[in-house]
Amino acid sequence: MKYIENKTVRVERENNFKQQTIKGMMWSFIEKFGSLLFQFISNIVLARLLMPSDFGLIGLIMVFIAICNTIVEGGFGSALVQKQNVNQKDFSTIFILNIIFSITLFILLFFTAPVISIYFKESLLKNVLRVLGLVLVFNALSIVQYSQLIRNVNFKLIAKINLLSSVIASSISIIAALLGLGVWSLVIQLLGLSFFKTLFLWIWNSWKPQLLFDKTSAKELLGFGSKLLISGLVDTIYVNIYTVIIGKKYSQADLGFYTQAKKMQDVPTNTISGVINQVTFPIFSKYQDDLDFLKSGLRKSLTLLAFISIPILTLLALIASPLFNILLTEKWNESVLYFQLFCFSGMLLTTHTINLNILKARGRTDFYLISEVCKKIVGIILLIVGLRWGIIGIVSSLVLNAYISFFINAFFTSKVIQYSIFEQFKDIFPTLILSVLIGSVVYIITKFVYLPSFLLLMSQTVLFIGFFILSAKIMRLEAFGVLNLLLKERMSGILSRMIKTKMK
């Protein structure tokens, strides 16, 4: 009898997980893709109006903003999502801590800006850094509200807020660029995005802070968040050290090419991994004590994620040259090879987040921190070796570390839910090898045929997608069947609602 009850509970959890995942993924995808699409379009327009050196300057400044922003967030947002029972004292305590951290760091940035400007020999950097420092305060004002929406799996409202903010900020930045404001148009875009997100979160989320600060709550949430904070700092410093090295050792234009390539690759990678991250973490946290459920959920999510992300990034690496020529013009051609290398690193980067979500959901922030330190030690060693070959060597070290990091993440996950490295690799390997093989075949087919950029891009895209879908169907890849089923269920639900609406 007990077995039957346990089985029934598990089936219900599986169904709830599926329904919440499908609904959450839909709204999260709309939010992530829509926001990045507007930013992507504005980036293309700005790239045509501005110079690579302008993007290089902003890329350099964002290193310091990113590090400070990691400290402001402090892992508190994840702590609020992961904790089973949260009250007003928890929310208000974290809100007060965020504000204190953000104002302190803004003041620090304001007074160290001249020193940073002198070090990088760029006078404009001082004023731009001081203005962009306001992003820290805006973000701090919205962390609690945003975490509440994530906790409640309210991705519909998140989509509404982020999309509207992206449209407004992107539109204003383009107008600023047309008016000849140069690098300040990029500053306006970043500030506007942060400001409007915060404004709309305060308007549409009913929670408001109170003057409550509970030491016990702070200690408990800091216990969980502190390891995530250290992990986040390690990751942020590691990722941005590449920008600092390029900015110091090479020209602002070189840094601009690097930054643009990374930004272009971030669109698909951040969209896919961001959707999975937002949806799975609160659900995994909700069922954190059911190890069988977590393993099943991780395996299905990982397989599906690999099936979506790896082919997309393979295709983007394939069409990189005509894509850059059409969208950004030939002045950005130096970014093409960097972009292709970033795509190869992004193929597995999208799987990192979901492994780490299991560690966070289970409260194993100690494993989370150890894994981050291990990955960064390996990354620094590879970076030192890669410096011998210039920027190409630097980017190549990132690619190699992305693949090594997959095995490190999988190792720690296996310690928590018994989903081994071999099992994980076996689940994503068919998609990886199929994508690379088809990409290589299409490249060879089109290599010796001269076509204008647009026709080359279209022919490579059509051939790749056609070959991939056909091969996946013939090979009966599990992820292909899962994706088909999810799409059919979603379309069936939409049609049912349409019919009911018409009947009414």
C-alpha cells in the first residue's frame, strides 16, 4: 500500500514538473529571447553607427560593474528561492543588505574611477564608470522582488517587465547614437535597462519593504548565499580577466572585436541557459528531498537542452562569416573567428547551469564553491598557456575549459543524485557528434561554391536544419521524441483553449 502511495506521489510530481516546466519554459523563453532580440537588434544598429573602440571601452568598464554587482546580489536571491519557508523578515532583511552593499560599492567605484582611468590610459573611462555605477543601486532595489517572482514561478510577469524594459532602453540608446552621443548611447542603454526593470518590478509586484532587520534570518541566508557569493565572484573575476588582459595588452578596437563576438554568442547561450535556469531551479528546490525525481528531472532537462543548444550553436559557427557581413558590415570581420570559437564553448556552457542548479537546490553550496574553484584553476592554467598565441589563444583557452568544466560539474552532481559523468556524457554525446558531423558536411558542400553572403547564409541554414532533423528522426534520438511530444502537448493545450473560448 505504501509503495502504491509513493508511486502515485511520484507520478503526480512528474506531471506537475512537466506542466510547470512547459509553462515556465514558454514564458521564460519569450522573456529571454524577446529581451535579447531587442538588445540584439539595437546592438546591430549601434554597431553600424559606432566604432569597435566604443564597445571596447564599455566592455572594459563592465568588468568592474559585473564584479560589484555580484557582491550586491551576494547569492541572496538564490537563497530566497531555495529556502522552503520565507517570511517578511527574510525579504526585508535581504533588501536592506542589498541597499547597503550597493551604495557602499557605488561610492567605492566613484572614488577609484580616476585611478582605473589612469591605469588603462583612457580619460573617458572615469566619467563613464561613475555614471554606470548607478546600475548597482538600481539592481539592488529589485533583487527581492525579482526573486519573489522566480520563487512563485511567475515567468509571465517577468517576461512582461523585461520585454518592455528592453524595448524602451534599446529605443532610447538608438536615438542617442543617431544624435551623435557615441559611447554614451551604450551607457544609456545599460542604465535604462536596469532602471526600467526596477521601476516596473516596483509597480507590478505588490511586495514593499519594511524596516525589519532580523539577525537570525541574515545569518541563515548568508550561510547559504555566502558560498554562492564567493563562487559568483570567482566566476565573474575569471570571465572578466580576459577582458582586462586584452584591454591592457591590446588596443580598444581589439577589445571591441572580442566584446562584440562574445555579445553575439551570448544571445543564444544566455537565452537557452537562462530559460532552463529560471524554470528548473525553483522546481528542483521545491522537490529537493526526492532524489529519484531530481535525477529524472535533470536527465530529461539536460538531454533536451543539449538537443536544442548544440545544433543552434553549431549552425551559428557555420554561418558566422555571412552573418557578420550582413548584420554588422565588413568592419567587424575580425570578430568572426572569435565568435566561432565562442560558439564551440557555448555548446556545453548551456549544460553547466542545470548541473549547478541541482547543487543549489540540494543546499550543497560547498560542492558548488569547490567546483567553481577547480574550474577556475584549470582555466587560469589554460589562459597562461594560451597567451602565447595572442587573442586567438586566449579565446581557445576558454573553449577548452568549457569542455573540461562539463566533467567537473557532472562529477559533483553525481555525488549528490547518483547521475554519473558517463551517464551525462552518454545522454548528450549523440547530439554533439551529430551536430559537428552535419556542420562539417554542409561546410564542405558550400566551401567551393561562390555565393553572395545572403544566399550563402540561407543555403547553409536550410541544409543544416534539413540534414539534422532528418538524421535525428532516422536515429530516433530520445530528445527528438521528447521535444516533439512537448510541442504537441503545448499545441493541443492552445487549441483546446481556443475551442473553449469560441464555444463561450
